[in-house]
Amino acid sequence: MSREDAPVRSQSGARRKALTPLPRAWALFAALFVCATREAVASPEDIFSYGPRSPSMGGTGVSHSRDFEATYTNPALLSRMRDRTFTLGYASATFDLAATKADGTRETLIPYGPLKSSVIGLGLPLPFIGPLRNRIAFGMAFSTPINVIVRGRIVYPEKAQFPLLPDRAQTLAIRLGLGVDVGYGFRVGAGFAALAEIVGSVVVATDASGKVGSRVEDQLVATYAPTFGLSYERPLHDDRVLRVGAVFRGALDARFAIDIDASKLSSLPIPILNISGSAQYDPMQIALEAAVESPSSVFALGATYKQWSSYGGLLEPTIVCPPDECKALRPPVIGFRDIVVPRVGVEYRFEPHPHVATALRAGLAYEMSPLPGTLPASDAYSPTSNSLVRVRTAYFDSDRMVLTIGGGVALKRPLLPLKLDAFAQLHHLLPRTIEFESASSGRASGTVVAAGVMAGVSF
């Protein structure tokens, strides 16, 4: 297909049929769009988990967390903290993803850069006395990408891409939580995650000299998702404790919307263009987990339900109007499916010195893909034939087998109360065939490697 015969898109992130012959204006639109959506805000915990221990234990922690990471895993467990803690860390991840056509040739994927982020955590037991002593604690957790703040990319649906994995990790995460020990083995907690959405407008017009100019206005607005946690613990024999935890995490949806108004460029009726979509999305989740913990070990087993069926998709219509009043194309409707993620994690503790405690950790998780195995086609407008054509919706994703390892060293008083933790993860995307409506099938595979190191101090 020649360049002139290429279909013209009329949905977010797509080529559109020209409404008026103003090439300079449309070029300006494209430039403004790239500038407005080059960076983004959201949460990577859903992929790698969070904190010094959970990422190295298969993403478990709903039943055994005991530091600021509980703001994500289960805020009820913040009440286990006895010392004030401050933690700094660094985490990174690389994405080696592959998509092949039915004939075995490799697809040209959109580029995905590595994740590089800093981690900040704060744990603060509240200094009450009497019946409330050692019962209430507050936690804060921040994960900040080093090279971006906001990323909200809209890519043509027919362009081969992994929409649910790399860009969702390039995000800023902010979480706060409060945990309370209510007694009789029960703990409760609540918190929230905060993200920023970008909204704004671009007005394009001509000045008195006839030159094309623009006025750009944008702002960040906050969006929130609640987190509620519960745990119950019961002593067993030989200094062991059985602890059961449950957590609810609300859907975290960070979107962006930029309106482009070019109605003042011409006397022709140019509609307002709505450049919008999803910068990041974490589905509503319910996690259940049980752990047997002793002074020397932890064994945790759990599962997380993720409601992906409520996801509205990455794209939104470029021109919003009733179907019977205009012919603007609409993004493909993808029937994302709910999934359950089983997890297991272990930790072995030992003390090589009376003032030094060490731990070795490992874990395993299996995350099914919410992307259906058969995808509907997308509509496109071909100026050559002056008609709609069907093109594939080239989304790729696959089930992930996640292997995790890690360890930590903690110094005890009278030494400096310092903790060092590290983790590594290997996400293996199991080879999977995706069927495209009105097009040949494709195959997804690849690996994701993540690692991090954190240093914390108690005071």
C-alpha cells in the first residue's frame, strides 16, 4: 500500500480525514499534541509491587508486611511498626518484548525505554500512651520515575504495541495509609493512592498579519483511589503466628484530555478535536492472603482478583458527537477480562552476629493476561476509495510467570540502626497467539527484568 493509499484514522491517536486544506495548521496540531502528552503520572506497584520485601516475595505482603510498603500491600499492617523509619531506594526495569506475524517475521514495535525510578518511604508510629500505645501507625510511600513525570501516549491501533505493560510502569506513585491495632488479633487500616491527570486546551488562530499562532493552557488535577485493609493473627505452637490478611484497592484511572479548537482558522466548520485517552490504569483489586510467621521464617500464600472488565480502553473518540450526526470513527471496544493472580513468597531469617540480622527471600506469581485472545478490527478511512476500511487492532500481551529473589541486612543497636534490602524480578511472557479480526494472527513473547536496592534507617 502506497503512502497515499494508507487509511486515514479519525479516532484518538490516529490519522484523520482533512476537514480543510490547512497543512500548516494540522502540522501544528501534531506538534502541540506531542508536546502535551510526552510525559505522565500513575502507579507501577501493580506490576512490580512495592517496598523492600514484597517485590522479592512474589508480590505477597497482604499478610506479613511490616514497613511503609504496607501502604500498598495492606495498610492495616502499618500498626506492626514500632520504630520510625525512613527509606531511600532506586529501582529499574528493562523490557525486551517481541511480537511476530503469522509468517514468523518480527513486528516493528513502538519503542519502550527502561524504567528508572527513585523510592521514598516513611513509617511513623504515633506516640500515644496508655491504651493506644503501639497501636496506630502512619505510612507514606513515593515512587518517582527519574526521566519522566507524565507520559500519555496515543498510538495508532494498527501499530504493534504492548499497551498494558511498559508505559504503565513509567509513572509516579504516591500512597498514604493509616493502620490501627484494635485488639484481639485484629488490625484495620485505610489509605489512598493519588495520581495526577492532565487536562487542557489548545486554541489555534491567525493573528493580524495572517500568521498561525496558538494559546496552550493545561493543568494537573488530582485523582484518587481508596485502599482498605484487614488482618487477623492467631498464635500457633513453637512461637509461630498464623496471620490472614485482606485488602481492597479501588480502580486507579489517570486520564488526559486536550481540546484543540481551530474554529477561528477558517470560515469552514472545523469541530473541536478531543485528544484524550488513558495514561495509566490499575483495576479494582481484592487480595486475600495467609502467612505462617516465626522468628526465623515466613511462608505466605495468596491470590489477587483484578477487575479488568471495567477498563474502558486506551483511546477515546477524537470528535465527540451522536452517531447519527457525524461520521467520526470510534476506538475499538476491547472486552478485557477479569483475572486472578496466585502468589507465594518465603523468607528465611538468621543472625550471623548478635547485632546483625539477615534475610533471604524468594517468590513466585502467575499473572494471566486480561487481553482477550481475539481482537476486533478497527475502522479507518481511505481517501483513495473514499470509504471505510478494516485494519487490525495490533495489541499484544501474554501471561507472565514472575520469579523473584532478594535479601536484606539489618544492623541493631548499639550499631547504627540501618537496613539494606535488594530485590530482583524476572517476568517471562509465555508465548501466546493473538487472533486479529480481518487480519492474520500474531504472537507475543518476551521478558521483563527488574531490580532495586533500598536503604533505611530507624530512629
